Amino acid sequence: MTEIYLLAPLILILVVTVSTLLDRWSVPVILVALGAGIIFGSDVLGLWYFDDVELTNEIANIALVFILFQGGFSTKREHLKPVALVAGGLATWGVVLTALATFGVLWGLLDWPFETAMLLGAIISSTDAAATFSVLRRQALPPTLSSTVEIESAANDPMAILLTTAAIEALAAGNGGTYAVVPWFIWKFGAGVLLGWILGHVAVWVFNTLGPRDRGHYYVLMLGMVLLIYGLSELVWASGMLAVFVAGYIAQNRPFVHKQGVVNFSTALASVADIGMFILMGLLVSPRQWSNLWDEGVVLFLVLTFLSRPIAVMLGTLGMGLSRRERIFISWAGLRGAVPIILGTYPMAAGISVGREVFNLVFFAVLLSVFVQGSTLGTVARWLKLATWSRPTPLYNLELITMAQSDLDLIVVDMPGPQGAPGPKIRDLKLPPGAVITLITRGDEVVVPKGNTRLQGWDQVTVLAHVKDEEAVRSALLAKEQPQIQVE
């Protein structure tokens, strides 16, 4: 028990400390968490010996539930709508194309064993939201391109999970049961989406109907609803992971009581689950075993990065209006992360003979992906001339946490650049009735909004207004601002 009460908190503190120090270089926190797990594990310092695959798999499943719910919960309709076809396509058939291409090259061209190639193709087919977000947040990209990559990474995990479970079912069933996997896969996917949509609306109704006065009860309620959605879906053999993702998306785009508080809690919970899982995976892995397969791990990374992912992006986005440069960037931005490593435990837990080898190969390839692709994403964006001037992350913000149903919300508008360009005075804005500017964030300072305050380029403006007036608020700020900004 010493490990839990002494080493675990020390590792967590170390991960946050090192991540903060390396933040200026955009080093993903998951890479730091992986490294911490490996260093404290049995092969390096030997302070924490951990090899319980079944326990890891169970914990990983629970963590995935909340990570995927947050993936849906962070996807706003207005961000999804302009890129729905591209991002949705890459998150579904793009994952399938990546898996098929990886399997085809490994098995058909490189003559790897059928089981190994099949499992690797399915397991490592999705990109990782945590890795992608942590790297892209420092890269200034065109909004449509950035939204495409981020939404794809948040939405493609359920398909990878379905492919992995289908591959394991097919291998377990043998040749005689392969065809039975097809209707099973269709049911898992279709029923998962339907149940997620229905239960997501039910969850919103429960929040608005109960309306507890104790704020902590909302977080307990969220935990219960998310786990219940997953459990009910799995009970009828639907995809619980897909259901919680869809339910999260429904909840994000519907008003309910104490929503902002639930958003904060869900974000924190997903971060804890993500970092905790990477530490656990680092403890589980045995780097000494890489001496026998590092070359295969490099081959897997090269196949995935330079063949499978580009093939999937190029074929999956045909006729969707993307330029060649954008498609090249999306191909390179396919970082692997938490989900492939978690899925790598599935074959081991299922007792498949090549399970340990598959896990180590996936782990090694993910490390290379995060390190190589993650560290060069900005360089590639500049090389492709897709990078723009970076807007710094505002240091201040306001959050509206309600304890009753309300049609009021805080609307955040980022003023267009260039930085410091003069805009209109607040008194000249034609905001909707009842709308009030409550905060202006300008770099590292807070500007008190007054009638004579002049807005500037790159200001972040927070407005308290009725939800139905959001478009009118944005129009008043942006449409009036753009003609007055002098572009240098």
C-alpha cells in the first residue's frame, strides 16, 4: 500500500511539475506521464512493480468512459457544423481505412503474422484527443483546419474500440464465427448512437428536473448518469463507449442547470483519468522487452505515419474541398495516444497469445508518434504555410454557474487581428436588448468595460446575454469590427 499513498502522489506531482516546466516547448503531458510511469516502474528505478493486466484493463475501461464522454462534451454544434463531413468522415471511415491499410501492409507486404497485423491495424487506428489538443493549442492554424483535426481526434475513438473488439471477437470465434461479427458490429454501432442520443436527452431532463441545491450533488449525478448510460448500452450489447460519446455531445448542446460546473468537473475528471492511465501504462510496460522488438516498433510507426494515415486521409477526404497542403497537415497531425495504449491491453486480457507483443509494439509506436509528430507539428504547419500569428491564451475569464434554469449565458467572442488594431467603442455597438459586456481580456490585463472603451484586435470579449441572441451579439461585435481594423 506504500505505493498508493506515497509513490502515486509523488508521481502525480512530478508529472504536473515537469509538464509546467516543459510547457513552452509544447511537450504533451501524456508523454511526461508515460515517462514517469516507466522511470518509477520495475525496469528503471524499480520502485513500483506492477504487472496486473486484468486490473489495468478494468481501470482503463472506466477511464475511457469518462475520457470519451468529455470528448463528446467538448464538441460544440457550431464548431462541428462547418467541418462535420470532413471530421465525421475521418472519425469513422477514416479509422476503418487506416486499420485496413495498416493490416494490408503489415500482413500482405511485410509478411507479419495474421493475428498480430489484424490486432495492430485495429488498435492503433485512432488519433488521440489529449495529445492533439495539447500540441495544437500552441499552433495558430486556420479555424476550420484546427476544428477538423481536433473534432476528428475527439470523435474517432469509438470506431477504433469497435474495430478492436470486433477483431478480438473474430479471432476468438475462429473461421466459423467470422461472418457473425459483421451484424454484431453493425448492431454495436447503430444501437450505440441511438441509445446515446436518447439517454443524453434523458440525462439533461434529469438535471433540469431534479435541480438539487447542493452543487456537489450535480457532480455525483453526472458520474451516475455517465456510468448508467454505459452500463445500459453494454447490457443490450450496444457500444457503451459510443453511447457515452454521443450522450456527451447531446449534453453539450442542450441547456441544463449547473452546466458550467459540470463542464469544469468533467474536464478535470477526464484529465485525471488520462494522466492516471498513462502513468499506469508506463508502470505496466517493460522497456527491456523493447530490445527484441524496437525495430518492429519503428516499422509500425513508419507504416502508420507515412502510409496508412496519408492513404486514409487522401481517400477519406476526396471531394471535400480540402487543399493538398491541408490534407498533408491532417495526415501528419494524426498523433496516437491514450486510447491505442488502453486498447493494447484488450488482447492480453482476452488471453490472446500475441497480446503482450502487440501491447509493447503499440506502446513503442505511440511514444514515437507523440515525440516525433508532436514535436514537429508547428514546423510542418509553417513549412506548408498554414501557420498564422498565434493568439495568446487569455489569462482571465468569467463562468456563469447557475443553480436554476435560465436562458442567460456568457458569450465569449475573440476579436479578429491584427493585435491592437483599433475597433469600435462599446457605446457605438448595437448589442441586443439586455446584453451587457462584462469582461474584456487584453493580453495579460483586464480592461474594465465602459462606454468610451475602444475594443482592439485580439481582445477577448465576454458578454452576458440571452442564449437566443448569441448570433446577434457576435454580429454586433465582429461585423462592425472588421471594416475598422487596419491590416498591416
